[in-house]
Amino acid sequence: MKYEKTLIKLCGYPILTEKLIVETFRKHENIEVYVSSKDLEKPGFEIATDEGLCFVTERPIDYYNKKWGRITGTQERALSLSLPIPLHLVGEGELVNAVFTMNNSANPKDAADYWLNEIFSPEVAATYFNKYFSISNSLREYKIIIFEAIEAYYLGMDHIAIMSLIPVFEAGLRNIQNSKLTTNPGNVSSDVFERHLKDIIIQWGRRRLGAYVWHPGKDYNSSVEIDFLTHICPQSDVINAFRLYFKNVLYKSSQGNDEGFNRHLIIHLLKNDFNNPANFPRIFICLTHITFMESLENQNVPFFWPGMDARDHQVKDYLIEISKKLGDPRRPILRSLGIDGYNAPQTNQKMG
């Protein structure tokens, strides 16, 4: 795009007008352009040039990052809580308020753990298993592993429940990336995983921009483009929020990192403090982000929360039954046998 320097200059102005755009092109490119207002979730302008139609926002992307709400921003505020954005379970307004309350509590991490245990119920586990994981092209191959992990969680076997879902998550993420991008199915690199997540964000967001040959960030700054897309495309916003969690929590470099919820620390047993029961909902929610990406094109995977049916209730009842009959008595029996290694009894925490 031969007018890229001028377009980038325009994107840096505090606020644009049609007159300012016309005058800038006249001064720097010595051409006349036709400019009209256009709203793509954020106000901006279409610029008709001999190279094609361009789009610029009325204000710089940084302005929208600071002043406008997005799921990406909520995830940024939740990173210190090791909290991934839960899909379907709470509304956006409720989530924003919850994250604010947690961050301002006396012990934010404990507040986040309590909140996760409150929203993650047997109903949620049963419905996601039946309606999402069992029919997902990316995850259904591992549905028995997922269900055994859910059983282990409700039996109080937190170590096994959490550890068993990490490789399932990696496999599912490889599968969804390969289906969307035709990537190497043998990838195990966190850097490549993140790069592919960026590719999916851009691939999906650009669907809204087929009429334009240029928009902020395109082909010159992927960070700017991703930020722009998160403001105009809700799907890209959700995927980017998950990318931030993937990069900054789950796959954060273990060097100098002592947090229990980290893939490298868990898989290689570099620390043995990951067995917090709330870490199971954390990795479970990561699986739901895989199904969210799949639901954008696979009509069999629900995009909206489908509610419960009789089969979901049956699975829920089973989980409650094993928790009460086997899970609750298990730890006192183990302690009486001299087998202990749990922080404290988890009375009713998993009943939501």
C-alpha cells in the first residue's frame, strides 16, 4: 500500500475529521481522496483512494484500549488472579464487577478461588461434557479422559484431575489450530501455539474488513491490528483474551515463576502446590475456549449456552452422588490411614 506512511500518520492524530484526512493526503501525497464517516463498532472513516478503500478509526487505537471496555481488558485485569474468562457462565457486566471485587479484596487469589468454586457446579460440568466436549472435533477423541478427570475432581482427587487435563488441552489446541490454519499437528511449542492464536484472531477479524485494502495494523504491526480487531469483532476479542491467559499464566515461562497454576510446573512437577481445587475449573475453562473457537464454524458445537436436558441432569446427579458418597468420606479415611497431602477438607466447595 503506497499510502501506508500517511495512513499510519493519520492513525496517530488525537482525533480525525474528514477535512483533516483530505488535507493530510493533499499535503503528503499530493492527491485528492474522498472521505466518508463509517462506524465499525468504533467510529471512523472510509478513505477512497486509487489503491482501494481504506479504513481509519476516529481516534488512535490506544485511546480505545484505555477508554472502551472489552473482554481483553477484563482478562488483563484478571491475570494476577490466574483467572481465565469463563464463557457462558456469567454475563459480561457481572464478570467485570466480580474481577474488580476480587482485585480489591484482602486476599485476591483466595477470592478468585472461592468465586471459581462458586460458579463451577456439577450442572456446568455435565452440560459442557455432553453439549461441547463430546461433540467437538477438537476434543471428542479425549472425552473419556475428560470425564475421568471430572470424576476425579468430584472424588476429591485434585492432583489427578488437574494433571490429566493439561495434555488434553494441548492436544485440543493443536487440533483446533490445525483445522483452522493447516498447521503442523506435532507442534508442542508454546511460542508457536501463541503465534497461531494470533493468526486465528486476525483471520477471523479480517472477515469483517473484506471491503478494505488497508486498516490499522494490517501487514505492518500485528499488535496494533489485533487491538483494532478486538474493538470491532467480539469473537476476536474473546480469542485474544484467551491468548493473553495462555501466554501470561498457563504457559508463562517457569523461570522465576513460582505460581502453582502453570503448565510447565505441573507437568514436570517442579512445584507440588498446584493441587488447589480451583485449578480444575481453571483448566476446564481453558477447554471451553477451544470449543468456542470451534463453534465459530462448526454448527454442531453451540455458540450460545444451550441449557440442560434430561441427560445432563443424569450426569449431574451422578457427579453429586459420587461426591457425597465417595468424595466427602475419602479424605478423612486417608488421614486415618496416615495418607495425607491435602491442604484442608474441601467440604461442599465443589457443590457450587
